[in-house]
Amino acid sequence: MELLNHDLAHEFPQLVGKIRSLKLSSSRFLHLFEAYDEVNHEITKIEQDGGVIGDEAMENLKKKRLKIKDDIYQMLIA
């Protein structure tokens, strides 16, 4: 099974420049960016390595990633 790439450059390709700018100018954005990256890597590692995790735990990780992505998007469009 091919996994989708969920890094922010792939999620918001039209906003890559703004992502870079906000990472340098906003500590809140940088914190969200790093939190998103951490959760995304955790999910990817589990999916690629076939890690042992319950469905509910995986669903919670994906919901966490989505919430952070929503917060990031709100900052990107502001």
C-alpha cells in the first residue's frame, strides 16, 4: 500500500512561501509546525513499520494531526 505524504509542503503547496515566512516570524506558528511534524512522523512510522497500535489510538493521532493542521491553516490564511 502506498502511503500519502502529509507534510505541510504537500498539504499546502501554494502556501510554502508563507509557511517559511511564518516559521521565522511567529513562535506560535513554529510551535504548531513542529508539533504537526512530530505527530505526522509518528503516524508515518507506525504505518510504514506496521507498528502495533490500536485503532482508537491511531485514530486519536490522526485527529490530533488534523487539529494542528487546522490551526496552522487558520494562521496561513489570516
